[in-house]
Amino acid sequence: MYESFAQVYDTFMDEVPYDAWADCLIRRMQQDGIGDGLVLDLGCGTGQMTRRLARAGYDMIGVDSSPDMLQIAQEKSDGLDILYLMQDMRSFELYGTVRCVISTCDSLNYMTEREDLLQVFRLVNNYLDPGGLFLFDMNSIYHYESLCAGNTFAESRDDCSFIWENSYDPESRINEYDLTLFLRREEGLYERFLETHRERAWSVKEVETLLAEAGLKPEGAGCAYDRETDRILFQARETGKQHA
């Protein structure tokens, strides 16, 4: 997953308003009294959000299962002191607890099984400070049913092009998309790559039920980053640990 696409991920995602998203997350954390300290970026990808929070003064840890994405994140660190760990979010391990866990760009929609998403939430709960905050976004059911559905998207840039073919099953709520990449090589030739990705649409009720089952307290879900109508931003809190 995200092998060939990692090479051009940031190129094709250059219209994502990362700055506005980061401002929203920072504002939420500061409202909660989290102005510094350790923050985990779960499913950090190429480190777009990780770097922005590091520049805002947070001690960042980035976790991702793709070595290709993490390599790019490392190359773009710009001298920032960020700890990147190559780990599956269903089995990640940290050296201690963190003040906040974030997860953006619908990383958690890649958890297509109930037990997998529950396990991620259990680990988040385990590695949060007492009263720690969990902020994450997910694509809504509407996103997959209406925007993805059976649609095909294509885009061409100077050195790369892609074709993105979606297939959504409303019964399982699994969206499978086949990604065909054409990457320009020497002498103007293009190399073709194929990747298949699968994401699941989760309802707000399902997500909040799993958060509670994992020991986290759901604190609301709504339109993500104040504007993303097909993306939901969830907030939850650790409540089980005792303060020292």
C-alpha cells in the first residue's frame, strides 16, 4: 500500500488545505490546554501534518506502516526533531504516553474490520496521558456513496498521471479503488504502476460505540475542519487512568 503512489502523493494532494486543518487541530488542542508536549500523528504518511505541528512547538511522533511514505517524511523533515516509527496502527508501540493523538486524511477508514478499528482505539487509549485528547477525521458514508461510488477520476501533471477507479459496495460499505500511475522516467518514457486500496465507510454511531468500548469517551463529531462536509472530525478523551 502506498508504494509507487508515495513518490507522487504530495504532488497530487497539493490542493489539500493542510494549513487550515493544522490550525483547526492546534486550536482544539490549545482550547484543551495542550500547547506543547508529545503528540502522536497516527498514519502520518509523508509527514505533512506532523511537520506543521512540530513547527507549532509540539514534540511529534509519526507512525505509518509504509516505508516509502516514511522515507519521504524523513527527507522533508527540514531539520525538525521528529521521531518517525514504521509500525502498523493496529499494533503500534510507544515508549510512553502522549498528550494527544491525531489522525488525519481518513487514515482510519483503511480499517475495514470492526476488530481492527477497535484495536486501534484500544491502543490510542493505552498511550494517551490521563485525560488525553484524541482527534481524528474519517470520510463519511456520503463521501463513498455519492462522491466515490462508481466514479473514475484522472489527473495529469508534467511528470506523472493517475487514473483512480472507484467501486463501492453499499452492503459491506467497502470502497475499493484501483490506482493506475504513470511516472515519467528518463528520455520521456513513462512507467506504469498499479495499486489497489480498500476503505470502509463507518457511521458516527458505529465509531462512537467502538470508542466507548475501547475505554475512550466520545466528545462529539461534526463537519471536519469547519468546512469539510464529506469528512467528519471526531473528538474523544482518555478517562480511565489516574493522574499521578
